[in-house]
Amino acid sequence: MTNPTLYLIRHATPDWSRTDIPYHIPPGPSLTPQGEEEARELARFLNEAGVGRLYSSPLERCLSTAHIAAEQIGSTVEVDSGLTEWAPNEKSEVVHARLWPIWERAVAAAESGPVALITHGGPIALLLAELGLTPEAINHYKRIFDRNNPLPPAGAWQAARNGEGWALNLAFTPEAYRAKLFV
């Protein structure tokens, strides 16, 4: 039995100026040119990390990030609506109930190699808490990055099985956001 490794990835930078498109309902805003470059950086990281399987939220910003990565690593993208954005007024219990089955499937898939879940900051924060990252640590990262997220656009947290628990670390930050880590 191998120790599974998963990557929790936030989509690359979308077009925040598109206030005419609901952010939490597909398709949502698409990536900006900066976001496309961030996704290419992420793809190189995932290729080096040996990721072979990608799961994605159905929102356009995640799908575009995932497809850019999939092309680099020679994989396909499995779309799962459970990875969608946290909706306004959606309770954390509901988000947990839709995320946890995907997490369990991804852990099983990661027995044969690293897996990536491409989703949104809110669901990632919930998963990080469930996997044992302290509220203080989550809040630390939320203060660093935009829009109260625990990682930057196209950033990746690594979750590696560590005995009965999970070792968690911010494994990838696109070049445009690295300086924020040392402020």
C-alpha cells in the first residue's frame, strides 16, 4: 500500500471584472491572460510532481486551469459538480457533504499516483481544516492571499498521507505571488 499524495488546487486568475456573471454558477468568469500563464506554471509543477489524474469543478475558471494542466501531463479531466464554488448562504455542512465523497474517491485513486483536485478557495479551506490544518494556520494564509483564500490563484496545497493523518504544506505558488509569502 502506498502513501497517497493529493494536491488541492485553486483555479488560476479569472476575470474579476465580469460582475455580470454569477461567480458560483456555471459557467462563471473565464481566465485572464495572467490566469492562463499561471495555469501553465501550475501544469509544469504538476508534471514534475507526477500527477496523473485531475478532478475539476465545472466552473469555467477551474475547467480552463485543469485543461491546461491535463495537456501538459497527458491526462484527461474528470468534472465533478461537488467541487463547485461555495454558494452564498450555503452551510459548511452542505459543502462538506458534497466534497467528502470526492475526497475519498481521490484518495483511493491516489494509491496509484498523485491526484489533483482543482476547485475554489472556500472548499479548499474546508478540506484543509478537515485534514487537520489549524484554524490559525488557515487564517494566516487567508491574510496573505486575495479574497480571503488560503492559497493564491493556481496555488496548490499538498496533502500526503502521514501514518493515520495528513502532512499538509503549501507546495506551489505561481511566480506572481511568491513574494507575498515572505512579507
